[in-house]
Amino acid sequence: KYKKEVREEINQSQEHGISGVPHFRINDKIELSGAQDPQQFIQAFKKASVNV
């Protein structure tokens, strides 16, 4: 049912160099890959808000 959408997501991820999950992209600038502790997310969100 969702085969086309899933394939599009996979292709888009590969174009951005994403090869695993979890992977987070914040404001299209900050990226976190793999398991992260909460402090890493806090720092990433703070950094992303400065770059807006």
C-alpha cells in the first residue's frame, strides 16, 4: 500500500547520506544520528535556534 512512499523516503535519506536509524534533522542544519542522550538534543535545539 505504501511501497512508493517508503521508496521515496529511502531515496531521499540516501541522498542526504543517512544510512541508519534513528536519525534526526533539526531546521535542515543540525543532524543527530544514533541513540543520543537528552543533553545532546538540548544542545542541538539551542544551536539550531541560534542559526534560524
